[in-house]
Amino acid sequence: MENELPIRKIIHVDMDAFYASVAQLDDPTLRGKAIAVGGGGSRGVVSAASYEARKFGVRSAMSGVLAKKLCPHLIFVRTDFERYKEFSDTIRKIFFEYTDLVEPLSLDEAYLDVTENKKGNPSASLIALEIRNKIKEKTGLNASAGISINKFIAKVASDINKPNGQKTIPPEEVLDFLEQLDVKKFYGVGKVMKEKMYRHGIYTGKDLKGKSMEYLQEHFGKSGAYYYHIVRGIHTSKVKPERTRKSLAAERTFSENISSEIFMLERLEEIAAEVERRLKKSKVAGRTITLKIKYRDFTLQTRSKTLPLYIASKELIMEHVKDLLFQDEMSESVRLLGISMSNLNNEAPKKKEFPKEKSIDVQLKLDF
């Protein structure tokens, strides 16, 4: 088959239990112990968990109360974003020693395109190993990495040998690798989508590959084309050094549940002011407003509206937030409120990500 797509060498670097590992590094008494960052108190939520805590089922976004039930000896530590940022800056400087094509996803993970790199090293696998060793040397923290021909496969690969490991999927192994993979391992397939695919008899990449584009679009909507292409190793998204911000948001969790809409409006005024500040700082405005409501039973609801014009002021934001708030009656008292602005005026026109009728040439040999 003629090779029409560029074969790139992409590394996905992901720090191992980053927040928890920083806490254990700074406090040697915590090393080897089950710890959770955040989550303390009756209303706390776990931000991150050490691998020792994960063995008991403790996960990020879990309530601190549930985490403590699962792991009675769990130790809660406070978040320290200044410290995380300090480590993150050091790690990113290491990335830039190898390539300028670095796309940070968060403080603790990034994509690197090393097809052409500053070291002149043809092996992406050796570069990943060098980077991980250098991170360990300069920070004391462990990192894992995935290496392959595109961002999607590299991200999937980085989870395979965690913690403190790496996995390379060279071009000639891509299709076999994807066919054998459980669909729940596909980046972008969450719990709900996994169950839906299972109901359709789609358990592995091979099962997914056996479905036509029409079938996938009929049953999985717009995501159908995405699944059709990624299982064939086609994902043309480039490593973007400067990622365009797609939304801005602010939210508040309350120390006590609130049921009065007057109190909710007061809190929303404060949140809208913070959203306005962030919009002005980023010099953007948005057209889509989303109100986020989390009830006392942790049920999450979002209400959105898209406007004909871009807005950025607190007054205009609140005008539409009020409409969203009174759109439906509240079923329960509220523990969290949030406002986000998306559809920002910094977004370029969307392009089709997947070219049809193109594929990778599995016979192509590159030094990975």
C-alpha cells in the first residue's frame, strides 16, 4: 500500500503520580506510604493518589470520604501548585534540549516531536530514555514514556509500562498492536463509551476495525469517524508548541450546601468576576456560556447557551448565567457552582483531522 501519510517520531512523556510523588520527595516520611493529595475533610476531593494508595482503589476525582473507606491508613496532604510548577518548568527545559516541538498537556505530561531533533539522534526510544534519566537526575522524580508514529498511539503506549518505564510501538507493529488492544485502552474511550461498544460486540481493536465507517457513525455519531481512523493507525494531529486555549472557567465548592437561589447568585457573581479576570488576562472573549452545578448527592448538571456575539464582561456573563440558573428548578441543594466560557475568539477554523483513503505503510522501517 502506498504510504501517503508522514511517519513522525512522537514521544508522550507522563510523570508518574506527579503530585503525590512531589509530596513524597519533599517529605521522606511519606515515601512508600499511601497518600492522597487534597481530599481532606468531609467535602474534599482527591486530586491525585500515590501508587501505594491506588492499590486500594483510590483514584483522582474521588471523594475523600470514600478514599478513606477504601484505604483507612490513607494520608492526606495539601496541594502545592507553586511547587508543582517549579518541577514542571525544570522538566520542560529538559524537553527543549531535544526539540522545540513540545506540546504540554498539563504540568505533568507533554508530547514531543523528535523526528528531527537537536541531538541528531535517529532513535526516539533512546531519546525518551535519555529524557527520563535526565528528569530523574535533576528532579528525583520518575517519568514514563510512550513512543510511536503519532500522538494517539504514543499516549496509549505511555501507560503500558508505568510506573518508571517506556514502550515503543514502531511503524511495522502499529496495526497489530491496535487490533489486540482492549477498546477501553483507546484514548478517548471513557467508561460510558466502553460499555456502549461492549454492547455492540466491540471488545478489541480488531472488533472495532471490523465495523464500517457507516456503522460506526450510525451508532457512535461524530466520534465514529475518529474511531474508524485511529484503529487503522491514522491520526494526523501535529505536536503544537502553542496550544490554543479552548475555554476558560472558574468554580467554587462550598463549605455548606446552599439551596437559596439568592445565595447562589451571590456566589455566581464572584465566580463571574473571576472568569472576567481570566478572559481579560488571556485577551479573549467567548460566545458559549456553561453553568456547572454539582448537587449534594454529587450529581453533575451543565446548562449552556451560545450567543451571537462574543462577550467578556462580568455583567454580560451574569445576565446569561441568570437565565441558565432559572432555566430549571433545582432538584437538590448545591455543593458546587462553576461558569465556563468557550467558543473563544482565538480559535482557528476547524480542519478535518483525518484524510480518507490514506493509511500507514506497515513495511516502512524507521529507527525507533
